[in-house]
Amino acid sequence: MFNKRNASSVAAVATMVAGATLVLGTPAEATPPGPGVVGTIIAQQTVGHTDYILREITIPAGQATGWHYHAGTLYGRVKKGTLSHFDSTCESDGVYPRGSFIQEPSGADNVHIGINRGSVPVVLEVLYVLPTGSPLSIDAGNPGCDFQ
């Protein structure tokens, strides 16, 4: 039944999902993240069996997130800097300058890394859409890539 409590939850999630159009996703809890890579949770809401987590992630110049994947889909936006993104074949799957949007699909078959190859920090806004209780990211080993 739809009630005031549900309306409040739906409104909170709608606000975060609307923010997904202003968000970029990149992970910050992988193996091993570079020195100074930090993520701050801005908002969090659970609706049904889904966690919606809005987070700001900063990747210093010359650093990377580490190899990882997610149990759900991420939507993000680059607020500052340029993010270089690579998949498990060691191929670039995108270079994202300030203002760009990115989507990271879920699953262990979507291992990736985000690298800041620039001279200024990369700042990302990321909306995580995860199964309830899932970690923000799941560590993965380097698939054999020799860059970073």
C-alpha cells in the first residue's frame, strides 16, 4: 500500500535517480587503489531490494581505482579532470573529460579500472544501484595489463 512513508522513500530515491543524469561512476574500493583515492557517501537509500548510493570519488593525478567490478549498475559524471577507463582486455573503453557521463554495467564479466593520467585530480559523482547489502565494489586481480 502506498502511504506517507513510501512517498518519502520514493521521493528520496527519485531525487537520487534524477541526480544520475548528473553523475559519473567510478569505483574507489578496489585492489589496490592508488594513494589518496577516496570516496565519500553523499546519500543512501534502500527501496525494496535495491540500494541507491550517491558518492563522490576523488582520484589524484597519476593514480587509479584498482581493478574491480560491481554487483549492480553505476551511473556517473566527471566533475573535474579526465578519467581514462579500461576493461579486462586491457583496451580503453573510454576517455571521459569534465562533464562526461559514464555507465558501468554489473557483473564479474565487467572488470575494469579507472585511471587519472592527468595533472589535476579527477572528481566523480557516482550513483550506485546495487542489490541490497552488496559491497560498493568487488576486488579483481590485474588481468595482465602492463599500464598504469
